[in-house]
Amino acid sequence: MRDRLLRGTFPSSNLRFAVCETRELCSEGLARLKSDWIAGWLLSEALTCAALLSVGLKDEERLSLRWAYSGPVGTILADMNEKAQVRGFTQRLRLMPGVSTLDEAMGGSGKVSVVSSFPDRVGQMGITEAVFQDITRDLAHFLSLSFQIETALAVGLIIRPEDPIHLSSATGLLLQPLPGCDNALFNGVREIVEHQGFRDWLEAAPRMPEEVLARLGLKETPSILNEITPSYSCHCSREKVESVLRMLDAEELRDMLEKDGHAEINCHFCAEHYWFSGTDLQTLIEQCQAGHA
Ligand SMILES: [Zn+2]
């Protein structure tokens, strides 16, 4: 099954939805970052949530999702644009064998924060407690509480616990009420989506987006507004890494040059490797001194 992200509504119920298959997207992230099973599970869940949320973004808007848990996994980050180009990482990529369950990896408390940004300005932002110790539910809670967008979210993954990690399915569903939506109807749908039984069904076999929508049991046909292919995509570049090095002062750059003779920088999101030779560093130092003169 290839990756798909569908956006649409249940017109009579006044509900909008996003539903996706993100197996290829998540597999690309897992392969680049070489996550183990536990970190990879959490990363795939975060990436699938990010793909779902991309449907609500405006032109050139980016959204950064950050879950900071007290357990060994630490921070989980995912960001995306309106084209569902998604990327992310977990602070620790390999937690096993010291950590053996997802609960243990996340620990007892945490925070969820979200920042929206445009090329020229920061948009909305907020932070809430992570009360469920569950990536998907903690994010839905954040959206309802901080952004005041009532949201029901579900993600189902099928990942065998082996190394290297192999993901055979990743499916996600997001539902939000539109103006005029009956409260009781939305709460009923949210209950279905957040029920463990729904997640178990998602994780029992790969499910087509259409099947996922039908599973809600609403007595109307969903209206699909558009379909796109979400992807794992990092927009890092040598120029961007160089601009980060330029933020250091000449002293720090000289330190690097004297200690290591070069600078080596890996992108957290895509593991791309950037190498700056001694000559490159020397040029940066000279430019830095000229800039401060
Ligand atoms: Zn990158």
C-alpha cells in the first residue's frame, strides 16, 4: 500500500477528517535515523500525527510539534509544512535493551508544545502537560486545550520488534467538528476513535484510509476534498549549517580548528553529514573577524 493522505468532510455530521497511510514516510525516517524498535515506534507515531496535522496548514506555514517526556526517550520532535513534507527525531534513537516498554521510555510526566511559523513571522504557539503518556492522545489533548480545536486522533502501527526495525503499516485518523456539529455526535465519535478497541483494530492488519472512515459507523458517505502523498523530507543544506557556524564567534571557531582540525555536523532530522575542513573553518574565522572589525 502506497502512502496517501486524504482530507475531507462528513457533510451532514459537520465533521472534517484527515486519514493517512504513512508506512513509506515513517520507514524512510527510521532507516535514516537507525532507530531501535521502541524509539522507532514513538517516532513513527509522531511522524504520522504530523502528516495528519499538515492538512490544516496555510500556504508556507510550518508546524513544529514537541513532546518532552521525563523518561529516557527525552524529547520527540516532528515538523511539517502544508505539503505534508514531514521530518522528525527522538532525542535518543536507541533505548533497548535497557528500556523494554513504551511506558518506560516515556516516563511519568511530560509536556507537549507546538509552534506554528511562517517565513516572516511566528504564528500560534502553546504548551500543555502531557497527561496521557501517549504521543497521539497527548497531542489531541494539546489541540483541544491550547489551540481550542476539539480533536480526536488515532494512530495504529504494525512494527515487529526486530533489528533493523521493520514497519509493515502506519495509519492515522484525525477528526474535528465543523461549525454546527452536534456536541454529542462529536463526543461519540471521539469515544470510538480513542477507544483501545479502535487502535487494536488498526494494528491487527494494514487498513485502507477508506476502511478506517467506514469503521466510524457514521450513516453517510465521506466527501473527499483532496488526496496527496505525504513524504519524509528534510530541508537542511550545507548553506544552512554554515549559517549556524557563522553564529559562533571567532574564538569558538578557532577552538574547533585547533582541537579537531575540522568541524563535523550531522543533521538530527535526516542524519545527513556535513564536513567543514580546516580551510573552510579558517575562511569562516577570517569572515567572522572581518565582520566584527
Ligand atoms: Zn536534514
